[in-house]
Amino acid sequence: MSLRPRSAVQIPEATVAVARAAFPKGCLAIRLRDELGVLFSDEQFADAFPRRGGPGRAPGELALVTVLRFAEGLTDRQAADAVRGRIDWKYALALELTDPGFDFSVLSEFRDRSIEHGIEARVFDLLLDRCSELGLLRAGGRQRTDSTHVLAAVRTLNRMEFVGETLRAALEAPAVAAPGWLAEVVAPEWIERYGRRVDSYRFPKGEDARTRWATTVGQDGFALLEAIHADDAPHWLRVIPAVQTLRVAWIQRYHRDDKGMRRREGNDLPSAGVRLSSPYDRDAHYGLKRGAGRCGYKVHLSETCEPDQPHLITNVHTTDATVVDSEVTEQIHLDLAGRGLGPGTHVVDAGYVTATLILTARQEKAIDLLGPVGLDTHATAKQELGQEAFAIDWQARTATCPGGATSVSWSDQRKPNGTPITRVHFAITDCGPCPLRASCTKADGHRYGRSLTLLPAAQQKILDQRRREQETQAWKECYAVRAGIEGTISQAVRAGGIRRTRYRGLPKTRLAHLLTATAINLIRLDAWWTDIPIRGTRASRLERLGAELGLAA
């Protein structure tokens, strides 16, 4: 499929006449064309299409069809039918009424080509650029971000199911590609053991029996890998994806040396962010969110929240399920700055906030990262005097307690993750007889005095300041705007089903999230053009009754 750019894209007169008659009040597709004009031009996708070869469908047209497909929740086949049969789509695409459309498989090819050439975010960015030109987006305002889980398009497997299904998938591939070679290698008992899906039969009962079963699977897997890497085996067998997955999985799950083979357990296993969770989607990993474990991904959505402008999604960031929110805060700021949409205030929940991130965002990007930080655990859970009760002299490297005692040691250390911290200790001779000891520390009074754990000076000051601010009513009122992002996630779930990906692999999942966000932006622009107000936070009937009676908290 080669690029044949269209010199001019004018809506045919017959299409205009029929569309105006059929939709006198307009609709989303018609308003999209009227308000934004030609949103996607063919030249904007020229780097993904060759100049030579058979003529293909215009990429600007395919981009718009793809976005409309996600906006209306259609399949590729339904979208292709809409191009052939719907007047409003022909109007938006500037097609003749007699245009026969195209085969639905072209849409899948367009998405694959977008990923292959690294332009999966181009459709999303082009819409944001047009909105910026129209004054509907600007840098320096308020934006908010939150994340939600995304289930992979594969089953969640336990350890035994994983190794069994991984070996079965590795046997299925050469059974199709090299059946003659496999017939000479496969053991007769392998047919019974791996001929069916692993979840279609019951595992042996008892821990010892299950350990023996897993060991047998491990030995079979190593035997298959040795046969594949033998000199007389076809060399192309080694590059089959299922075989490569088997090799990685066996490195992660088994240990083999001159003493024999054993399963890896506990700390001997790779971290969750590296360890494979499914043989059919190597990008999906098992992660925890709010205490619930899921195999898949996580998507972070950022949007504007100015009262005088439409609330548009400005950034989509998709990761595997093991990445915590605070690890992507800086990347989100970089992505927004790259689009020229860096916020002045970025409202997030506690997962995106650390003292270091608050300081970095303020000093390097002029962004006020507005979100709650963790409370002083000494002053809350243990009912002790918090760190704010101690006077810290950073120059002298000492701390003074409420009772007037001065610390006896000050040592700079690092957490296991590399974060620099300072440990401050008070002498037992000062803490033992102190009348404030009962409210200061629960440590053994005969052995230990009070200790403090501090961040570097600048970060600790930011942390203490934020802890004081977030207890005030003014701060809570400013932070209340964050609740609106929950509605955006809800809309993305209902309109695009983002909590369950339809694709395997992170690149395709990320593309689907970007297209879903683009579709939501179109829906919100249509609501803005037609003066449909933004809904407020939903309240229960009891809450509404309390508000009417003046009894609301």
C-alpha cells in the first residue's frame, strides 16, 4: 500500500445536500468536519507510507475512520460498513455518495503500520494541535492525572499452569512448522501431558506430587531446548517466538547446574516487572493495585480542568502493571512539555507525589504538583510526638527534642532503593528520665532513645510544609478538583473499555488507549459545541436530601 496524497479535499455537493437534509441539527461526524475542517491530511502520515507500490486508501481518511470507530465503539467491519452506508461519515470524509469504501482489514493494517513506524501518538497529537490553534487548549493551567488497571487479553496463570502452558505453546509451534522433525524428538508421554490446554485437566494433589510434576515439566522443557539448539536441528526453530519465550521462562523459573535441576523459589525468582506471566503476552505482568492482583497493564490519563474550557485529555501513558504511579510523574511532565501543554498546577493523588517530585517539578518545570503526602507515622499510628516537634539545625547537623535534649548522632545513609536519608539518634541517658518519653517514643526505655529519619534538607522542608498545608480547608478546596478525573476514567471504561485490552502486547494496547482518548476528546468537543454542560460529581439521594435540608457535612 503506497501513499497517493489528495491535492484537495472538498465535500461533494451531492453529499452536502443529502447530509444537511438527513441531519438538519447536525451530528458528531458532521460537526467534526464543520468545526475542525480537514483534521488529518495525507502528508502528515507520509513517513509511514512508501511512494511506490500499488495505490492505497488515503491515510488521512483511514485515521479519521479509526477515530470515529473508537468514538462509536464499532468493530473494524462495522466501521467499514459505516463508510459505505452512512451519510454523516461520507460527509466527514468528503466522499461521494457512490463511494464503495474499502475492506475492513485495511484498518488493522493502518494500526500496524502506525506502530511499526512509531507514529502511534500522531492522531492524538494532531487533534490536540488543532485544539490549541482554536484556543481550546493552553499551557500553564490546571491539569489532573489518575490511573486505572488494564487486564491483559490472556488468562491469569498460577506457577504450575504457566510452565505447563509455556511448554505446550512451544511444542505447538514446531508441530505446525516442522512436524517431521518434532516427530523424531517428542517423547510418547508428551502427547498425553501437553496435548491439551493445561487448564483442561487436574493437577496431582499434594505438595510433593505437584513438585514432582513441575520438575518433570522442567526436564521436558530443557530436553526440547537442547533438541532445538542441536547442530542437526533447523536453525530457524530457535527464532520462533514461542521457543524464545520458553527459553526465557525456563531461565526465570528453573535453575540447573552440576547438582541437578530445581525450581526457583522466593527471592531466587526475578522481580515481577521482569518475570513473564503468560506465554502469549510477554509484555503483560502481574501487579497489585489496592490489594488486588491482576495480570496486564496500567494506563495514566491526564486532562485539563479549567472551568471556561472543554476538559480534554492531554496525555496517555501506558505501562505494565508493576510500575508504581510515582515512577511516571516526571515522564508525564516531559510528555506534556513536549506538546507545549505543561501545566501550572498538576493535581494528582498520593501515589504520584513524593517530596523529591514536588521539589523537582517546582524548580525544573515550574509546576505545582498538588497532591497529598504521607502523614508522619510517628504522630499518627503510634501516637507519638511527630518530627515537627523537633528543631532541626541542618548547618550544625543536630536536632533538639521538645524536652531540650540535643541529638548525639547524625549519619547520612541510603535506603535500599538509593534514596538518601539521615538517621538522627538521641541518647538513652536523655530519653530515659524524660517526662515526655511516654508521648515521644514506644522504644524500650532501658536500651534505646528516640530516633528520627529525615530526608535531605530541601525535601524535608517541602514535606513538612505540605503536611501542614493539606490539613487546611483552603488546600482541601483546591484539591477537590481532582475528583473529576474519576469521571474521565469512567467514560473511558464505558466508551472504550480500557480496563480490558483487546490486543496482546504493550505497543498495541498503548495505541488503543491513545485512540480511545482521541475519541473521548471528540465527544467532549461535540458537547462543548452544543452547549451540553459538564456533569458534576454524582451524589446519592440521601446526600442530595441532606444538602436540601442543610444537614450535609
